[in-house]
Amino acid sequence: MLIPLVRKTLRDHSKPTLWWTFGLLAMFAVELWAYPYITDSTTEMRKIVEAYPEAMRKMFRMDDYFSGAGFLGTEMYSFMVQLVFIALGGAYGAAASAGEEDRGTADVLLGLPVTRRQVLMSKMLALPIAFAAVTAAVIALLAVGTPLAGLDASLWNIMIATIAAALLGLFSAGFAYLLGALTGRRGLALGASIGVSMISFIVFSLAPMVSAFDRVIDFVPWQWAFGNSPLNNGADLPHLALLLACSLALMAAALWAFDRRDISN
């Protein structure tokens, strides 16, 4: 019974997943197409970058903009790749239980010969499958595109950075799973989960300029995922493991809450 529910979840989210993936790949393609022109006009581009306010350069980590890893880090892995995974994670998480209640189908689904936990767990299992597909598509495009564009960046580090972005999406999904299970309100679960991720991004981005954030930056999920600059330095395994553990803890709490909440349609 679990496998059909996983398939149904993937099928229900197939269109938005495909569109988000297509949009992300299109942005990567544009950036790879533009990169040779940027390297051909390094002097002019350096003047443009240096003309940006110092705060903006620090916010988007633009100190290494003209290397392959620095270019991808600024243009794609400063926000856009993470946004795709966060949006998908929030959508999957919010729809898992609260979406069924919004549509009035919870009583039918929960009437199947499976437990509540099995129902929600099957929906949770669909998410890493979708994330794996998005990650594979990104890696495949960059494996072909970076040599053609003359962009020198470690494909291994690109994979690590993409996985780190996916873990941020899993964290966002964990919040959405939990809030949806607690409240049965899809909009609240989606909005709050994405909001938490955006607050994390703001703190991470402003931390180099706001000394007060030094006290909290070590507790920020975005810092766990990208504080080590994975495109340049590879995996920060302790912090990635911490991010995964927190995501799994949120999902476990969602299973507990969904199993105990009174649901009526």
C-alpha cells in the first residue's frame, strides 16, 4: 500500500516539480552561456563588481566572482538553487496532511487499511525521490555545460552544494509537515515553512555585516548548509549531518502529531 501512495504523491506534484526543475535548468543554461563573455571582459566586469556597495558584495559572497566556483556561487548558489528546493519542500510538506484536509479527502485516505503514520510516511518518502531527480538533472546539465563554457569548477563540489540546497529544502519540508499535521491548514504550513527559511537566509546574508548575528549564526540552517562555501571547500559533514538530523526530527514530530490529532471533514 505504501508504494502506491508514494507514486500518487509524486504524480500529484509532478507538474510543479517539472516546472521548477525546468526553470532552474534554464537559469543554469543562461549563466553558462554568459560565462565566456564575462571572462572575456574581466577588466570591465571587475569594475562593475567593485562598484557594487560593499554590503551587497558581502551579502552575496562576491569576493571570488571571477572563478568558476565563485561565479556559480554568486549567480546560482547564493539563493536561486536553494529557493527551488525550499519551495518544493514546502509544497510537498504542506500538502502531505493539510492538503488532504483542505480538499476534503482525508476521510477517504485515512479509511484505507493503513495507519496514519504509514500514510504520512509514504508522502514523506516521495520527497527525497523528487529531490534526487532534481539534483541529478542539475548535475547532468553542469557535467556537460561547464566544460563547454570553460567554467572551471569541481563537479564533486557542485554535487555537494546541490545536496546542501536539497537539505535546506528538506528542512523547510519538515516544518511544513509538522505545521500541517498540527493545524490541518495548508496555507499556514506552506507560508510559515518558507518564512522560516527566508529568515534563515536573511540572517546568513547579513551576518558578515551585523556583528549582533554572531551570537545566532551557528544556529542558522543556511549557515550549516553553506557557511563552509561547499563549491570551494567541499562538504562540511558535521553541519550537513546536523541539518539532516533536524529535518528528520521535524518529520518524526509530524508523524507523532498527525497520529494523535482529531481530524474531521
